[in-house]
Amino acid sequence: MDFQEQARQLMQMLATAHNGPTDQLHRLIKGEAFVLHYLAQREKAALPGELRDASETSSARIAATLHSLEQKGFVTRETDPGDRRRVLVHITEAGRSAIRRRRAKTEDSLTEVLRALGEEDAQTFLRLLERVLALAAEQTLCKNFCWDKEITGI
């Protein structure tokens, strides 16, 4: 089996998908939907820097995203009363409602994809995806924490 050729095929599939529905998903993950989801999972407000770090985007991108969400009434920003240099970002009830609608829509879309695959293929797909993601996480961890061994031989 030529794993390198299969890797090329996978890269081509991902590149093709990047220009379609998964590109939309990627934009959502990095944009407004990510910020709303992140805030909805928390019990407290977040700092813009936390949102920047969690979404792996720039400060300018987070500022623009927060401005857009604020204009839509999905978040509010306020000066931290304990430290007036900091800004706290809160999700509003309208923001919570928007993220619930987005989740329901995404779940409906994924349900249709899995239904189209059929029960056996859907189970196989989910099992393999879970395995691929676990392997990718292991490789990422190793690259982030084990690279010195490769370079230094330690």
C-alpha cells in the first residue's frame, strides 16, 4: 500500500473541500460562531486576548469580530470594574439564542449527511474519524513537545 500516494489524495480532497462547505465551517470556527460558542460555554466573561488565543487569530480580527457581534446585539463589552485597563466580553441572551440556532442547523445538516451514508457507513466513518483525530492530536503533541529529541538526539 502506498501511504504517501494516499496522503496526496487526502491532501487533494481537503484542498477541494476547503473551497466548499468545509471552507464555510473553517470561517465559522475562526469567526463569530467560535466566539459565541466559546462565550456560551463559560460561566463568566472573557477578555479579548483570551478569545484571540483560543481562536488562534489576530487581535485585529478579534476586535472586528467583537464589533460585529456587538452591533448584532450578541455580545456586550464593558470595562472591568476591578481593572479599568481591561475589557470584559459577555454573551447576551440574543447571542445564546443565535448559537443554539446555529448548533441546531449544523446538527440537522450532519444528520442528513450521516443518514445518506447509511447506518453501517456512518458508524464506520465516525469510528475512523475519531481514530484519525486522536492520531493527529498525538502527532501534534509530539511535534510541539518532542521536537528537541529529533534535533538533539536526546
